[in-house]
Amino acid sequence: MKIAIGNDHAAVEMKTEIQAYLTELGHEVVNYGTDTTESCNYPEYGEKVGRAVAAGEVDCGVLICGTGVGISIAANKVKGVRAAVCSDVTTAHLVKEHNNANIIAFGARIVGIEKAKDIVKAYLDAEYQGGRHQKRIDMIHEIENR
Ligand code: RB5
């Protein structure tokens, strides 16, 4: 898969490790995040990854900031984005199965690197279940059009 990754200054080290992990798994990773620990603004990176995902330039996205929250809120402002913050493996597979999340987010200050790898793997391995979930996703996107 082609995966966009984005991060702010709080998550440079974790981004680098997750990027390497995704490459190891055989994915192509496009890095939209910062590579320095100089203070920066997470909305910029959330938007970049959100736009790449919404435009179909990549299959999905991974966003990391201190908590995963700010950067995912920013990405969710892009039409067509469904970014989900996950701190555990169960949520990570359910956000794909039920919500068809096209971006997974987590916090470098919240989860350790091994948990972060498990979260990303659970998300990537899961499959969207469709069916009754599609109507609810359609309802979410109708909100964008009102
Ligand atoms: C940066 O200090 C921090 O606010 C940011 O990484 C993130 O946690 C925001 O949601």
C-alpha cells in the first residue's frame, strides 16, 4: 500500500520508527511530517496528510503528534477524511471494520513504540465490513455537505 505519514515536533522519533516499520512490512511511505524537533504546528501536517488521502494520492494515512488528537482534528476538517485516534489494538481494528477510517492517529506521548506498531498493524490488517456501517458513514459525509 501507499501510505502517507505526518507528524509534528512531538513525534519525530516515533514517526521515523513507524516509517521504517511500514517500509519493512512492504509498504511505500510518503513522509509529510517534520523531521526536526523544532516547535511547529500540527494542523499543517494533519491537513497535508488529509488532502493526500482525500485526493486518493495514497491508500491511507498515519498521523502522530503528542496525543494524536490535534493532528487528527485538523485532518478531519478535510472533506472525505475519517481520521481516528487509537491508543489500543481493539480500537485500531474496529475503526477500519466499522468506520472505514482512512487515517489512523496516535500519540507519541501516550503509547510506546511497540504498542504503536501493534496499532498500525491491526489497522492495516483489518478490513472494512460494509453492510450496516455504510449508511452511518454516508450520514457522516452528509454532514460535510450541509
Ligand atoms: C505539542 O506540544 C502538542 O500540543 C501536540 O503534539 C499535540 O499533542 C496536540 O494535540
